[in-house]
Amino acid sequence: MHPNLSFEQAPPISVPFRFFLTAPLFGIAAGLLLLWQGGEMLSSRWMPAALAATHLLVVGFMLQAMCGALLQFVPVAAGGNIWRPRLVAGIVHPLLLVAAGLLVAAFLSYRPALFLGAAHLFVAALGVFCIVVGAAVWRTPAQGPTIVALRIAMIGLLVTVALGATLATGLASGAQWPLLALTDIHAGWGLGGWGLVLLAGVSYFVVPMFQLTPAYPAWLARGVPLLLMLVLILWTLQLLGFPAEIRMAILFAGLAVAGAFAVQTLRLQFRRRRKVKDATLLFFRTAMVCLLVIVASALLFAAVPQFGQDARAPVWLGVLALVGVFVTAINGMLYKIVPFLNWLHLQRLGGMTVLPPTMNQMLAERRMRQQLYAHLAALVLLLAAVWFPLLARPAGLAFALDCLWLAANLVTAVRVYRDFRDRIRAAA
Ligand code: HEM
């Protein structure tokens, strides 16, 4: 179903790690923003601070982690040849950092120059990234559903950035464009075409490998990214002016595909051969349950207009998608990828003579599990805060601490790597 792993192609460990270590910092910033702003921030999706926090998570936490993961995953798992990964990371990583900072500042201040600056920097950074990584996933001789998903995810990222830059320019110039429809289309491509398709493509590979489950059925693995792309093309046609019922039908078609992916992942996890419940499995399971809660909530909002027309309904869906699905799944993946990369690189450095520490010595299961509980508490508080504004500040603080804990755990793992690497070098 997928190509073999080829570790000779792996980039230097500093390439993915700089992205992985930066991602949680944006989560901390989003939590602190909520702590500062309080309950009003969650009263509507259009609150400037809500848009700022959304982008701290999507172009901060998610984009950093996903770009770092792709620079590692594409050469090792997808057989793609990435051109000069160290140089690409050296350009893309700082540009994304500054661009995300400018965009967040733009949402908080509505200064046109900040929107324009962010748009230019994002186009530059993600233009380089999409050309290099896109060329690698298009040229790879490997085949299979993961490759299809990676290709569609790259298209999704391109469309999202192009629309994001258009929106930013529109807001900066006060243009009379259909900003509402453009925002919905941009959000659809960003969360569905980029985020969910990439999550699915990587899951086809890592869920069976790390959680020892059976493989995803081929029809579903191929169908999810292709159907999501089809749905998003139809979703984009709303610019032509659809009646609300058709728009709703397209939205539910997309949710049905997302729900099928979540149900299948949970079913595979129940049939896994390794019955131990480690932190990664629980993170992943939580993410899939949140995806299903999104589908159920959307159905409820459609059935009971009293709820669906409440300005807090989209915020509830947003918290579930961003924190419940994406931050949770990425958190779990990082806990597998980071110790594994440490081990791999140390094993190559030490050769046959020095045995690297075990995965558990790199990052103890106990520490990951404690942070999982902190994450679940933060998620529940955030969801409750959407309806009970008094909880917003405690929820913000809890989320900031949750992400700080993740950062501390990742730094611990990197320290173990560095100490052991230095010992190998000293011995040599
Ligand atoms: C790459 C991943 C991205 C994702 C997943 C994403 C996601 C989203 C989402 C979900 C919304 C709707 C927020 C809401 O309804 O509260 C949104 C709005 C917006 N995004 Fe992004 N975004 C991304 C990148 C960008 C970039 C790179 C830019 C700018 C260069 C940008 C600019 C905007 C603007 C200006 C709006 C709001 C427009 C308005 O107020 O009408 N986004 N984005």
C-alpha cells in the first residue's frame, strides 16, 4: 500500500526539529491571548482576537508542525527528493515566523500595512515551500493513497494561501469583494483541503505502523482525499451565488467524508494488535472523536436553528476543529516522531558500537500522559468557555500551560539527543 521507509534520504535532524519546537510557542500565545481578552473573544467568529487566535493556531502551531513533518516525511516515507532541505528550512522557517506574527498583529490592529506585509511574506515562504515539496511529491516514483493525499494537500495549501493573501489585500485596501464567501472558501480549503487531507494521508502511513493496526481499506484511503477535493471545488463555486440549501448540502457532503475517515480510524484502532494504550493512541483517538462531534454538532445546528443561528455556533465548531482535531492529532504525532528521529539519528551516529537510549528514555510515557490530561482539561474548558464566558480566562491559561508542557517535553527529548550525541562524539 505504501513505499518502504528510506532513512538514507532523511534530512539533518535540525531541519524538522526547528519547526516542531516552534509550533507549541504559538499555542502558548493563543492561550495567553484568550487569557488577556476574556469571554468576549469567543462571542463570534468575527471578533478580531478570535481571528488572531485562529491564525496563531493555523499558521503558527499547525503550519509549523506540518511543514516540519513534510520535510521529513516526503523523503523518508514518500520517496520524494527534496532539494537542499537545510537551505529550504533556513529560508521558510524564519519567514513563516515573521509572517504569522504580522498577520496576528494585523488582525488585532487592522493596520493595512501589516496585512500587506503578512500576505507578501506568506506568499514568498509558502511559494518556496510548495515549489520544493510539491516537486518532490509530484516526481516521486512511489504510488498509493498517501501520495495522492500529499499531492492534494499541496494543492490545498496553495489555494488556501492564495485566498488568504487575497483576503488580506482586500481588507487592507477596503475592496468591495465578496469577503464573506471568500473567507468561507479559504477556511474550507485550509481546514479540509490542506489540514484534513494531510492528516489523512499521513495517518494511512503512521496509524498502521505506530499503532499496529490493519491497513486502511484502499477504497477509503483513496476516496477521502479525492472526494474532499471534489467537495471543495463545489464549495468554491458558491462564488457564483448558490441558494443556501445547496451550500448546506455541499457542507454536509464534506462532513460525511470527514466522518467516514474518523470512524474508520477508530475502527482500526479497536482492531490493533498491540493492546497497550499509549499517549499517542489516546491523542489520536481524541482527535477522531472530536471530528465526529463536529459532524454531530453541525447536524444539530442545522436541525435546531435556534442553536445554529447563535453567533457562538461557528466558534464551537472552530474550537473543536482547531484544538480538538488538529492540535490534538499533531501533539500525538510529535510524541512518536520526535523520539523516533532522535533514536534514528543517534543510531546512525553511534553505528554498531554505542546503543542509543530507548524511546521511553528519550521521552517517558508518564510525562506524555500527564500532558495529555492537561490537554484534555484545556480542551474541555475551551469548549465550555464558548457558552460560559466566565470560563474563558481559565481556559486560556489552561491551554497556554498545556502547550508550555508540550514544549517542555519536546525540549527534554532534544536534550537527551544532544547529550547522547556529545557522548558519542567524545568517545570517537
Ligand atoms: C495555511 C493555513 C490557513 C488556514 C487553515 C486558515 C484558516 C482560516 C479560517 C478557518 C478562517 C475563518 C476564521 C473565522 O471564521 O473566524 C480564516 C480567515 C482569514 N484568513 Fe486564514 N488560514 C490560513 C492561512 C492564511 C494566510 C496565509 C492568510 C494571509 C496571508 C490568511 C488570511 C485570512 C484572513 C484575512 C481571514 C479573515 C477575513 C475576514 O475577516 O473576512 N489566512 N482563515
